[in-house]
Amino acid sequence: MKTLLEASNVFNQSIKTAINLMPKVELHVHLDTCLRFSYVKQVLSALTFNEFKQDFIAPTKCEDLGDFLRCIEPQLNILQTKSAISLAVDDLFEQLKMDNVIYAEIRFAPLLHIKQGLTARAVVEITLDAMKLATKKYGIEAGLILCTLRHFTASQSLETAKLVVEYQYCGVVALDIAADEARYSLDNHEFAFNYVRENGGNVIAHAGEALGYESVIETLDKLKVSRIGHGVRSIENPKTIKKIKELNVLLEICPSCNLVCNVFDSIEHHPVNKLKRLGVKLNINTDARTVADVTLNKEYQLLHDVFDWSISDFVQCNVNALSASFIDDKKKEFLTYKVLQY
């Protein structure tokens, strides 16, 4: 007869296996934060693994979001050529496959990849072409989200918005705004978001991470988005929670990244479980796989270990994600069935 400890070990192992094998949806992952050592080594052949950890992976606890964002620079410096971007897309899809992701929306800011002569339009086309190849190779459906950044000028933001509209029937699915919300306002970006909406495109935004619930309210009111990246500090204000639920807005939650960015001091104090209990629609994401040193499997396991989330909780998150995603209705129905079957 097995001891209680042996039975517990078997149970824990079976849960881990179930988490690893379940079909998943990831809506919030940045291309320029996910380069693995095996990829970077191809570009920087003399780089050691210790140097990689020091330069490409953030400290366990950054000072704030601004400090975290500085850790992305080494990856951006690499992603300036056609081959570098194409290989990075393949590298990310391989990681998604290892997490058993069946649908992903990948995001990046094309204007950050023009330092060596590429145009922003070329960057978008290179990425879309690489994604089409990776979709066939790995069997993962995907869409591309283009980001403007808080510190961009109004003209840079509009340039990004025009690319969203130009390529909205070629694989680009939405406009997003990212970067340091604590230091830069939305003033330069409202026109760009209006432009995308008026031309039939989708809009989402980062908010409620570096700033409190007021940032979420402002973003919903000014940008009229259907999803909020992070939004975790909505928990600070019941009226904000009510507004999110009334508007049926999905929160793209990235727990480990929030901890690394020092938004919360521990996973036990992270509000993801409270938000779920309050009926907020949410899903779970990695955000920055390399910089935050996380995978989606690890993220799910963490929520199971700390908050006792079950397989059915994760299934519901993935159904939520597909419902709020920008994939076409026929594929959405098929993938939802696939998730629910599990």
C-alpha cells in the first residue's frame, strides 16, 4: 500500500502532466522579450550562459516597470535584420509548442526594429511571413498585434496605427499601447486609436500595472479597448471592477512578470485569484518569457500550487481568451471545442 506521501507525489505529478498537456491560449507575449539562449548564441557566438543570464534575464525583483523595460534592450539590439526577426519568430513558436499553445497573439513595436535600415512596413511583412511559416510548421494558429509605446510621439503612434489598418486582413489583428504608463500619458495616442477603430480595426492596451486603477479607467474611457494588458491594480477599486465586468473587458494577466516588475511583492499577494472570484474575465500569459524567466506551463503550475486552481479553472481562462481573441469565428469555434474537450 502506498504511503500518504507517495500518493501525494503521484497526484502532484499527474496534475503537472495534465497542465503540461492541456491546450492553451496565450494572448499577451512580446516577441522582443522571448529570445532563448540557444537563439542568442547563434547571433553572439562568444556569449556564455552566465553572460546571457546577466544581460537578458531581469533580476528576480526589479525596482519598477521602467527598470524592467531596460532589460529588453539587448534583445532589441539583435532584432534589427530580416534573418534575426524571422528566426526569433520560429524560436518563439517552438516555445509555444512546448507549452502546448494552440492559439497565440504575438505583439511587438515595429518602430523599434528599424535601426539598421529596415522600414517599419518591411518589419511587419517579415514578421507576418515568418508567422505563416511557423503556423504550418508547429500547428499553432496566431495573430500579430502592433504596439505603439507610451513615450512615442503622436506621429509615431499614428504611423503604427496605419500599419495596423493596412495589414488588418493579412494577419495583424490589433493595435496596443505598451511601455511606461507611470511616466507618460495617453495624450499622444488617442488619435491613433480612434483611427484604427474608425477603420474597422481592434484596439487593446496595457494599463493598471505601473499605475493604479485610475489608469484602467482612463484607458477604457479614452481608448475604448476590448482588452487590458495586466489591469491587475483594478483590484484597488470596486467601481473599476464593476466597469470592467459591465464592458465585458478581458484582463490579460501575467503573474510572474508582475512580480519581477515589483508590482506585488509575492504571488500570495497577487490579486489574480481575487479577480477570478469576483467574476472578472481573465486569462493567463507569460508576457516576457526570457526577461521574466517563465513559461506558460510554469505559470499555470504556480497558480495551482498557490491558489489551488484546477484544470477546469485553466480551461475557463482559455475559453475566456478565445472569446476575447481576434481570430475568425470559425477557427474560434473549433479551438474552443478543442479546449473544452480537455
